[in-house]
Amino acid sequence: MCYHLYRSSVSNNKIFRNSDIFKNIIRDRVRFLSENQFIIGDNAYPLYMWCITPYIDISNLQAHHLHFNKRHTQTRQVIERSFLHFYLAALYVSNTLI
């Protein structure tokens, strides 16, 4: 996650916890997320009913936990690649307009 007010060394978790979207969801979840909408976070993110993180202790996980983690990771990768493509497209458009 890239946010222009932070250096690249700042963790995604810190950026997320200081973001407007996090503060707004904490204040009034139903206004920003419906009951069946969620944020997919990595294991550094806080666990909330609306913020889904993977299981952490992989040495003690059962097969269904490992399956969840695999699907969770695959979903996050698709989302991260989508944001990268969006960013690159915006960068390309902004460079062609100069």
C-alpha cells in the first residue's frame, strides 16, 4: 500500500490504522461496508469482523486453515496486482499528458 504522506519504510498496518477509511469504518461500519463486504489484510493488519487476516500460527493449523490461508493469499495477490496495474496506467496517462 502506497500513501503519499508516508515513507516507503512505514508498515502497511500503520498506514491503514491512520487512514481515513479505517477511522470511518471504526466510527460507522455500515455506512462504508455492507454486512457482506470485507477488507482483506495481511497478517500485520488488525483482525476485525470486517478485516479478514490469515491464520498466523502455521505450525498448528489444520487442513481447512491452510486452505483458507492459500485462498486468502491468492485473493490478496489479485487485488495487489490490480492496484499495480491501475497505478501504472495512471502513471502512463499522466506522463503522456505532460
